[in-house]
Amino acid sequence: MLSKVFSSATIGIDAYLVEVETHSERGIPGFIIVGLPDSAIKESRERVISAIKNSGFEFPIKKITINLAPADIKKEGSSFDLPIAIGILTSLEKVEPTLLDETVILGELALDGSLRPIKGALPITVEAKKQGKKKIILPLDSVKEASIVNGIDVYGMENLFEVVQFLNGESDRKPIYTSKEEVFSKVNHYQLDFSDVKGQENVKRALEVAAAGAHNIIMIGPPGSGKSMLAKRIPSILPPLTFNEALETTKIHSVAGILNKEFALITERPFRSPHHTVSDAALVGGGSFPRPGEISFAHHGVLFLDELPEFPKNVLEVMRQPLEDAKVTVSRSKMSLEFPANFMLAAAMNPCPCGYYTDPNKECTCGQQQIQKYMAKISGPLLDRIDIHIEVPAVKYRELSSTHNGECSKEIRDRVIAARDVQLKRFAGLKGIYNNADMGSKEVRQFCKLDTASAELLKMAMTKLGLSARAYDRILKVSRTIADLEKSENILPQHVSEAIQYRSLDRELWKH
């Protein structure tokens, strides 16, 4: 007898439907799975047999053939266990096929028939709804993220027996729904706050400018000056995620299997901080069956690279294209996948190998050649994509011992949101440009016009401070953001003056 069960699988961060066809007949007993299954699916044979028997059903002594269609796409993972088991039981007339045409079924089976969580529940549910399916059955631990999708009934099950009862109409189990409004009522409850940071007012200001214009930023300072502490608080001053941004970010974490089962959606901007031993594939994504990397996990959030010169040069270089395009393309001989990677880069580094080149209180023990070699680990093209360079001095004892709390993140975030709103209105109608950091040369010429005094100031800075040519557009972009924060329609000399200070690594200090 032939039966058909609908399931699904992910490819990139999207999903597609898979038809699990089961044919059972008399003959030499056997169990074969075709349709390009990976080793995890091939091993499902033993899990399915044990789960069926331990759920109180008799496993047939027949020849069973399972086909996963479309047969030309490689399938992977253990989420096909449950649909395969349901297909076998349907072919034995143990399950009524009435609901199968409108239902998508997924789940990994334990040997006792209980269901274990799966990856990619959110994109799978979105695709099931798009394909006109009315119900989706998932393990109970995976149901939270799926239940945020409206327009499809989501059912969480604990074991195979419960699924059979439901499909046979012997269960009154209700679908699970999660309110989008309820989820988003908990946004922006960050534990880390800028009010915890003592001193460093100039660095806080630079981070506010970076957040307001979505500029990449690098902090240079001696060990213990608070670079990591400041970076960890950047998400708390960024604008709240929109629903579409939250959905896209959650899909990435879902397909990678790193989403907390208690969360329906990621409602706070991600903060990722990979160690400098990370490989290029782990950072940008890859593998034989491509997976997203750290830059995609930081999508719509912050990617923090501490001790930037310690990262292997080849790892840093593969970030250049994603920084430019806000996506990463992973190509293989049989497929090419795109993962979104629209993130704000925050980096930190010491000014020299010993860390004390710019510290007035401690003597640097590095020679000039050592410093040059250390700085050369960061290529010009990568620095070209970082708009703001800010020096982070060591905090003085007087500031550390002060009982006065600094400005809280909420106050800074309110100014950042106001500046972003100005930019959204300015760039309305321009495709792919939402903030000042996205501007190309054409937009810089259009929106960053200088008056005579500002132009003279910039010319003098380029000449006297030894700023490089690549710093020119960056200064104009940052000046535009500072003007937006000040609610100024025009870029004024004080805006340009502040922006010039945010180009530390372009100065002659670091070149001799």
C-alpha cells in the first residue's frame, strides 16, 4: 500500500516541502530510504522501528520503501523520523489519512517513541503556511518559535502515540498560538547599561555616533581601559528590532539550532563575540552542507572582534565582501546559498604588542618596527570599511571611584532613534540605503555638502594631520550623522571637527 506524508527541510535560511512517500508490500523484509538522504536519515531506520514497537504498534514484516521527494535535493537531519513512522503506520492502516494532505509533520524520534526538538521550525512553519497547509505537527520543545506564525495551526506533541491519536481524531489537543504583541512587550530589557561605565565620555559619544549612523567602529587602547565593557553595551543603544527584522534574525538562529526553546522570537539585537582562533568558515559560514557563520548570527546586531590583530589575516579578509554587501554567498559545486549578514562591526585592539604605546602612565617596550608589523596585520581595505577609529585611554582612579552614574542607555537610545528616523526620511525611495553608513559616493556628494568654512577645515585636516584619501568620504558620512544627532539640516564646522577626531588610525602617529 502507498501513503504520502508532507514534511519539510531547510536550505539556507528558507524551507521547502518534502513528500515522504511510503510503499509497503509482501516480499523479502527490508527497509530502504531513497531520495538523497544523508547518514542521519539512513540511521532513522533503527530509530523508527524501535519507536513504533515501543509505542504499542506492531512493525510489519514487509518490504518497505521510503522516498523523499524532490529526489534531486540532498536531505539532512533527523527531523524525518516522525513523518517516516507516520507513513509506515498509514500504509498499515493504523493511521487515518484524512488530515495528512493539509498537515506538515516533523520530529526526531527517541527509541521509546518520544519526540526530540528539531532545527528550523520557524522557517518551516512560514513555508508550510505559504504552501497552503493548515496544520503543522512538531515536537513540543520546538513549538514556541513556530507558534509566532499566524494563519496556520501549530500542534506540539510529546511522542509518536500522541501524534497517531491526533491524526485519528481521538485527541482534542488544541493548537498553540503566541501573541506577537506579548513577545514584543519584553523588548529592550538589557541587563548591561551604559550607566555602569565610569568615565570614557568621549568613547561613549563615539559609540552613540556609530549607533546613530550604523557606522562600523574600532577602539584602540591599552589593556583594561574598558573596550570590551563598552562594546557589550552597544546593543542597548541601538533602535529596537522591527517584527520583520526579528523574524529574519530568528530564522538564522533556528536553522542553526541555537535558538533557546523558551523564545518564540529574538527580540533583542544579537551580540556575537567570536574568539580570535575562529576559522573563516565559522566566521562567515560554510561547510559541505553550508551553515550560517558568526556574521550571520550577528545579523541586525553587533559583531565584536576583540584583539583584532590577533585574528588570522585570511579570516579578516573574508569579511570584506559581507561588510560591503550585507550578505554572504557560500558557493559549492552543487549549490550556492546566501545568508544575510547586515551587522554593525565593533572591533578593539591594543595600540602595540605590549599595549602601552599611547598610555602616558606606562612605558611602551615595543620598537617602532614591532608596532608597524602589529598594525600591518589589519589590511587597508578592511580599515576602509570602518568609519570611526576612537582611542580609549586608561580610566583614571578619580573616575573609577566616583559614585556618580553616567548617562543611561535609554537616554542615548532615544537620541539614536531620532537620528535614524531623520535618515529613513532622507533616504526614502533610495533602494538599499537606510542609514548614513550605507551611502555610496553618489549619495555622499548629494547629502553631505559642506559650506566654505567646513570645506576649509577638512582640507586643512587632510593636509596637516596626514589623513589618507580614504578618510575623506568616511569623515563626510560621520559628519552627516553628527549633524543628524544635533538635528541640524546642514553640516557645520563643529560636526566636521568632531568627525576628524574619529580617524585615529589614519594619522601619521601610526605610520612612522
